[in-house]
Amino acid sequence: MPEELFLAHYAAGHLKVKDILYYVDSKLAEGLYSDIYIEILDAIPQDWDEISKFFEKLILEEKKLIPTLEDAAMLILESHVKLITLGEVEPFSQFGKLLSDIQFYDYYNKSEKYYGDCIGLQNLYARYHEDCATRDEINNWLIEESENWLTQYSKNH
């Protein structure tokens, strides 16, 4: 998982202690070093409060930023939408995962006119919940709307 997306999942509250330990192990395996890596690995107890405190210290040391909830939601949304457009996943299932992964973000109350319009989700959401269509039709629409979303909302497109 790209580091920017990892930090988005951290901000969203999706990670567990083992995820951060794996992150640190992978950095050490890459030949990188920080005293904070050792602090994280040696932390007692290895619970969320202790590990996350050191992890945030590490992020500051590396001059990286933990994204805001809104930025995290957009990064996570973009990662799912890209997977849908690549055709490597079944769009309907992937969109369900997307909704699960961004449930931490209150896009309902931030919507202006349509559900999810604050993050450009309205058309994807409507297609996902289409009642009078086959799964294949919904999948095709989700691919089309995902491509539209990337064009309109992605910073990296």
C-alpha cells in the first residue's frame, strides 16, 4: 500500500497495532533507520495508545503529514475508484468496500443537494443503488462513473 494511502487509513482509524509494526518492519527491511522505529518495536505494552504515540512522533520526524479526515476520505475513495477503472475488480463489490472504508467520514451531513455530493460520490452512489438494472449494467455504470470521478476529482489523474 502506498505510504500516502497508509496514512489515510491511519487517519480514518482503520489500522491496528500489527499494521504499524509491519510498516516499521518494512522500513527497516528497506534499509531505513530511525530510533523511533526501535521505540515502536520495543514499546511495552504494545497497545494502540503506546504505538500510535510513537507512530505520530515518527511521522513528524519524517516531515510527513497525517491527512485530515476529509483528505483521508478522498484518498481512500480515489484508491477504490482507480481499482474499479482498471477492471481488476468487480465494480459492485469494490464499491461496497469503498462505502465501508469511508463510513468514518460524515459525507451525509456535508452533502448539499445529493447524498455524497461533497466528495463527488452522488453519481456512483446512485448507480450502486439502481433498483431496475442488472448487476452487469450496474458494473458498467460504476466503471463509467468512476472514470468520470477521476477526471473531475482526482488530484493525480
